[in-house]
Amino acid sequence: MEISGDEDEDTDNPLSEFLSKKRKYSSSEFITYARQLSDEQIRDIIGLEKKKRKKSVDKGPSNNTNISQESIQSNNVTNLPSCSKVPNNSTSLPTTSNDANNSLNYKKNTSNIMKKILQKEYLNLFYFSTDNFTTRTQVADLWEQERPHNSDTIIKTTKGFLLKSDSPKIILTNLLKKLQTNKHISNFTETKPYKTSPRTPNTPSISYSCVISNVEKDISDNDILAHLKQQDSAIQYCKRIISRTTNQPTHFIRLITKNSILNEKLLNEGLFFKCRHYAIYPSSPPTPAPLPCSKCSLFTHTTDKCSTPIKCLKCSENHPTLKCTSELPPKCLSCNSTEHQAWSFQCPNRPTKPIEGIPNLPVKSLNKKSSMVDNAKKEARVHSHITIHDHIVNTFLRKLNKSSATPREDIIHKLKQRFVKEFNIETTISFVGNNWIYILMFDLDIDDHSSPTEVIPGKNNGQARAQL
């Protein structure tokens, strides 16, 4: 809405009085006057302004002052603020909305330029200290006297002052020596810009795990490791598996390697050692184990729902385990036995099957494939049954760690979609008791009978099945 600023106004109407006082009064005086206006007076001023604007349309453009009803009611500065919107302690008027928008646009237009200026890398950097000057502006005045019309930058740091310049080093060095001779500065040293090397994403380490079965206990894992290294096998880990229920050595030895070709060879050919062939199978996740409450060590609820006081896992007293000072042997909170600690798998009261509503212990797989390996196999359409076996095991790990049970139909549907998407393989899954049985449809012929994946007799379409 526009109000004409002509001098030949009728001084008897409220609009003329309003414009006259707006031009005559100062900001504080005008605010005091505007605070005394009633809503009815404001409506009269706006009505007269509308009539005035209709007349000004026929006369053509003129020097107008922009005032809108919205700006009056929203306490706009250059125009009339509403009497109910003006603060009593106002001594100055805020900026207009147009000025604010222009300021925001200006910041947006120069932010990229300013960013380049602030991040500019100079050719030469010098640290210097002085006892005669304390502020940066004093040092800047001294530098401009020696080097007028320069584009150098001087900033104050904890070490003194930092000079940034693209001028030749010899010129800067001579000038700094001159200032040092005249005792304007104490000393100076050259420095180099600090450059941060770009961060490279950490690629996950790909490890492959397999298990040698039926190994006699009188054969040590060090003997097998030495035998494999004689064959130039890149084995990083070779240890006999200890049972978590009995805490005794088993007949299985775990092998870990980062070489996928070696892993495939071991799974296909097994291991010939001490006049015997040992079968090697892919590593499978352990049986899901419920996670006990961290406060009372019971398996009937989770920690966030525990209402009993905290108990020590060592002495069963009501204090944190880390603050226990007892020198007695640890005692299990579940069965009061001193032969094993709390949460031990040797405890006879520990559940052996998952409990609904109770989270399971996290299971970590060593046969993790990177996206690079998966994409390479997908593009080359080399679908090894062993690779797919590992892939299915890793797929089920996420399901096993979930506290809430997922319907089997949903798992089957999602698993089928994933195999079709990644490998273009139709997959059929069925259940036998608590075991997951899957049947894979391969586009390659399978003739390796040493594989853990069993070939279905009488099938020419490359079917195979395996058990988790």
C-alpha cells in the first residue's frame, strides 16, 4: 500500500497529520505518537490513503513512501507500527523487511567468494613476535608503511603474529630482517602451510573362515599350521575350537585366511595330513544364546525392565562388579556354583534355546564379503555353491541376533528376493525341526562331491542343498 508524500496535503484530515508528523518527528518521538493512535484512527488513515492512491494512478508515478497494513501491524520501522506492537523501551526503529531480505541475499551471494578467500593457500608463511605492539592493527599499520598497497594478510596467533603473502620469499625475508634490526619485531621464523590429506574410506578387511573336522586331539594346531605354511598357504589363524558348554577342546580346528582362492581350495579339496584326508566345511554361526540381564544375571527379563538391585558377578553382593574387593573365587548367580562364573555356558541353569522377548548374544561372522567381491561374482555370473552357502549364513546372522521373532514366511520371501536380485537364482527353503534347510537352483553344473553342499542325485539342472 502506498501513501503519497506530496506537500500540498489537506492538513485537516488524519492522513495529512500522520504524514506531517512522520516527516517532522524523530524516531523516538514518532514512536511515542504512534503508540497513542487507536485502531479506529489507523483504519481512517488507511482508508484515506486508499482514496489518495486512486487519484495518484491518473497522475502517473510519483515519489511515494511504501506503507502496508501488514507492515504497520508487524512493527515495520520505516512505516507506521501498530500502537499495540511498539515496545515501550524502543529508542530506535528496526530495519525494513526489504533491507533484511537484501542483507540475506547479499550473504548468500558472497558466501562462496568469502569461503574461497578464507581457504586461500599462500606461498609464504612467517611467524614473528614483537614486544612493541600488542594489537594486530598496530602491526598492520607498521607493515603498510613498509609495503604500501600490499595484499598480505596478518593475523594474531598464540605464537605472536602470522604473515601470509604471495610475494617472493627474498623480499619478505629482507623486510622482516629490517624490522628486526630496527627492533620493531623480536624474531621471525618461516613455516609451512598445514595441509590435511584427504581421508580415504576404510575398506573392510575380508576374511574367510573354515573348519577342519574330525581332527584327533593328539594333533596340535601348530602342526597343521606349519604343514599349511610349507605349502605356501596364507593362513592367518589356526586354532582348535574350544566348546563353550564344556570348555574342553573339540575335534574341530578353525582356519582363517584372507585369500578367497585358498579358502575355496580348502573347502573343495580338504586337507591331507598324516596319511589322512580331513574334510573342511564352511564356518557356521553358533547357536543363538539369550542375553542375561546385566544387573541380576537372570534370563527372564531385559536390563531396562529389571527392578532388583545390581548384583556383583563375582561375589553376588549388591555392588558393581568393577568395585568388588572380594578375594573369594567367583560364584555363579544362577546356580551358586564356584566352578564357573556368571553367564558361563557351563551353567546348567543357562537356557540353551532363544527366549521370546529376550535379545540374543551378538554373533560375528568372519566370512564377510565386500560389495566389490559380490559385484564381481554377480557380473561374472560365477555362483559357487560354497560362496552362496556363506552368503546365506551371513544373511541369517542378522535374523538370529534379533530379539523379536520374525515370521518364517517373511524371511523366506525376503531371502528369495535377495537371491534373485544378487545372483539371479531361484531358491526354495523348508524347515525340518529347528534346522533351516534350503535348496538352491544353480546355473552351473556341480560335480564336486567334497563340498559341504550335497548334490541331489538324479538332477540335471544343478540343484544342491545344504543344512544350516
